[in-house]
Amino acid sequence: MKKIDICLSPDLIDQYDLSGTVVVVIDILRATSSITTAIAHGVNIIRPVETLGECRELKLNGFVGAAERNGKKVGGFDMGNSPLSYMNPDLEDTNIAITTTNGTITLKKSKGALQVILGSFLNYSAILTYLERLPCDVLLHCAGWKGKINLEDTLFAGAVVLGLKQMFEYDSDVPAMAAKLYKSAKDNLKSAIEDSSHYSRLMELGLEEDINFCLKFDEYKVIPVMKGDNISKLKLADMLF
Amino acid sequence: MKKIDICLSPDLIDQYDLSGTVVVVIDILRATSSITTAIAHGVNIIRPVETLGECRELKLNGFVGAAERNGKKVGGFDMGNSPLSYMNPDLEDTNIAITTTNGTITLKKSKGALQVILGSFLNYSAILTYLERLPCDVLLHCAGWKGKINLEDTLFAGAVVLGLKQMFEYDSDVPAMAAKLYKSAKDNLKSAIEDSSHYSRLMELGLEEDINFCLKFDEYKVIPVMKGDNISKLKLADMLF
């Protein structure tokens, strides 16, 4: 039987054997939500980079530069990490270089997997449909906040586990724990995450609209996939079944 | 306000600043339950060691040798990791060297804290009473299984957070998550952990009696404390208030 597990922090990723596994990177507030939005709105490729320097260099080479640190857009770049800003029609067919506090490092640490895709509430059902049909094991890789486990990424991972029902065997105690937390939160997701640390952080920055958007289910049907250094839209030819 | 946090795996301990913090090490099945039982039954000191070799050497130097690997007693040693075996009156005033799969490494990784104490359901109320009166921050350090987060240690950490009510400020999302999991499990703890990986492991080894005992609340009033290399009974002079 196929197995599913959840890695609750990129600091725990060394515990998992990624070869032969499809990894779903999760950074609900806001990297994977923003990247999904960008891909859905026609952005060509997104290249996640770790440092502001790399991002600046790519900007000089024709990329749109997107940089966020601690929830804020970094000065001198074209955009930050707000999903709403990626709905801009001017971004269609552009290439974006992006650096964020947590998402970028989680993507990097997922390398070595059979395939790395990006999940968020915005493409929840698309992710489920894809995972259901996969012939291999799945690892849900939560970005957290600076390595620390966070609520919103855990809840989304729990939602995926719950949505997949009994198709996968749980490979540790964590899938059942996350599913239980999601079950008790799902009727009012927003109020459930109101006590979370990152919620308060973003609210203080005036980003409530971002939060509301990131908690919407199934706005998009696209799945962003990492190929080499770039993220693009998962196409038929990329599908592993 | 004093802060409380939960480190769900020893692999995450580097995220925390332990100086000025009291750490509660938690390995419900079974190291901290067994050590609490031993201390309550009059064992003088317990020295946790990492390797079987160290344990053997201490045995040659007058220690009782207790060794467990993957749930099983290791051949050639006096005892394993069953709490029931530590109720033996012959162990009174003895010194025990112990090596276990997960507990020992969690204790070692807690060094650098202001104080390291050991918690289990068996001394739940004693732990709460002590933590309530402390003037400093608290970190609940779960042993897990070979670094992986597990259910029973998370549930106990949640029980402690819930028991302390609003006396501590949560320093991450994890305390509220663990408290919520415990709340939904507390009416039938045994059935809640029946799906856990370690439960199945111990059941296969015929250790149901051990599990039942480890889930009992407040069998003992003692708190084991780590001083230097040894664990002994927390005395009035050790209390940090």
C-alpha cells in the first residue's frame, strides 16, 4: 500500500527518504499560495532563490524580482509575497525570481524527491486528485516559520490526509494527528488560525485580505511543479502515472 | 509573563534557547515512566548512558545495568525498560545505569537548561504543581521515536499545557495544537493511542500491562531531576523558587 507522511518542519527533513517519493511543499501564509496564484495567472516560470543577492542578480537578467523577509516586501524589488499582487495581467508569460522567509528553503530541502509539487488551499482538490492517482509514496513537507512547526501548514497537511481517506497508509503518528487537528478546525478555519503566531504577524502588517484569500478552497486547478531550478505549471507530460 | 513551548522531537532542540529554561523530558512509553517509577521506589541514582558499552562498564563498577533497544531488554543486562520491573524492593538504594532507544538522547540534548526534570502521566500533578510555582520559562521536550514525532509524548505535553491553564504564554503554535489533541483524547487515552506506531510495537512485544501502567495518572508524587550525569529525586533544596 502507498504510504503518506508529514514532515512538520524543514529541520526534520533528514528523517525522510525522499527518493521514490512525491513531496508536496506547503507554505500556506503565503509562499505556496502566492506561487499557485502566479502560475494560475499565466506566469511562465518562478525561480525560488535563497538570498536577496541572487534575487537582485536575476532581476538584472530580465526576471521580475520578488522578495519578502519577515512578512514584508523588501525595498528595491518589484514585488513581495502577497498572492493578490500576483493576479496582475502584466505578469503573464514573465519569469519571476522569488525569495521568501520560509518557502524557499523548504523547496530547496525537498530536492532529491521523485517530484516536488506545491500545495495550498487554493489548489486543494487539484492536489488531491493528483495524489490519489500516483503510484508512489507521498510526503507533505510543511515550511513552518523559521524551522518552527506552525498551525496553518499543519492544518492543510491534515486536510490533505483527510481528503485522501484510506488510500494511503500512515507512515508515522503525524498524519493522524494533523487530520484530527484539521477535523476540529475545518468548520471555521479562520477562527482556528486566529491564535497562530503567523496570523498575528500578518495582521499587524495589515495583511488580512491576504490571509482571507489564502484560506479559500479551490480557487485554481493548477499544480505548480519544481523542475530543476524552476517552478512551472504541471502539464500532462509531467504526471507520474 | 512566563513562556511555555513544546519541542516535539529531539531533532528540533537546536531551535530553542535552553538557558534560563526548565526542561521537562517526556518519553511516556517508557523511559520517563520507568525512571519515575524507579525513583518513587527508592532507587538512589539513575545514570542514563548512550551506548551498551558504557552501560556494561558501569555494571562492572557496581551499577545495576538496564538496557533496552527497540522496545526489548538487551541480553546480558539486569533489566530492560519496563516500569513494572522497577517496583522491585531489591532496587532500593541501588544505582542504575540505563540506556534506552529514545529517552537517553533526549536527556542528553536537554543539557544546558537551567534544570532538567522528567515527566510522565505517573507524576503529572507533581509536575504541574512544580511548574506553576517556577519563576522561569518552561520547555516540554518530547522524545518521540528515533527523532520522529509521536502521539503519546505529544498528548502528555498537551495535558501539561492544559493543566497549567493561562499561567504561561505560548511561545509557538505547538502548545495550543498539543492541548487541542489532548482535549479530544483525554476521555479515553488508551483508545486514542491505539493507532499510534509505538503502541503497536509494544503490543507485539506483549507489553500491554506496561502501556496500561504508563497511562495511569498520579501514581507517584516524586519528580526525577537530572543533576550532572545522574537522575535523582527532586528535593526541596533543588527547587527553583
